[in-house]
Amino acid sequence: MKAIKITAAFFAAFVLAGCVEESGSGAASSAPTAAEQACLQRVSIETNNGDVSVIRSSFSEAGTEVIVGVGPQRAPWQCVAYSDGSTTRPMSMTNEGFL
């Protein structure tokens, strides 16, 4: 069980390490929010792809909708993150759940 937690923590750190993108001017964009990080991690696990980035997010008290781009073509996936740290199961916005 401990090995699973360590592996999960390592995977999350790896996934989130590539989440900050730089703009054309060389300035780094803001770091992902906790909701965005939760969805980035969940989408990465669901798609088995560490190349993920936030396309957009929309906060609401009910839950934050996060649209995550996956892979080099940024295939859009939707995820909703809640204030308790949980998320919905990510869903592909292009082909009914399969990448």
C-alpha cells in the first residue's frame, strides 16, 4: 500500500511539473489552481498521458469545470473539481470518452 502511495505521489509530481506554460514574451503563466491541478492529475491518469495542460477553467461554488488539453494536439477533456479535492471522472469532449 505504501508503494502505491509513493508511486501515485511521484506520478502526480511528474504530471504537474509540465503544467506551467510560457507565453511568447518569456514570462511564465500563473500556476494552476488546486482545482486545475486535481483535474490535470485525474485526466493524465485517465488518458495515461502526462502531456496535459489547462485550456480553460470556470469556477463556481458548486464545482470548478476544467477543460484539459491532452497530447500534442490538445484533445479537450472535461473534469469538474470540488472544494473537498474530489473530481468527476474525466470525459473526452471529442469522442465519447476515448482518446
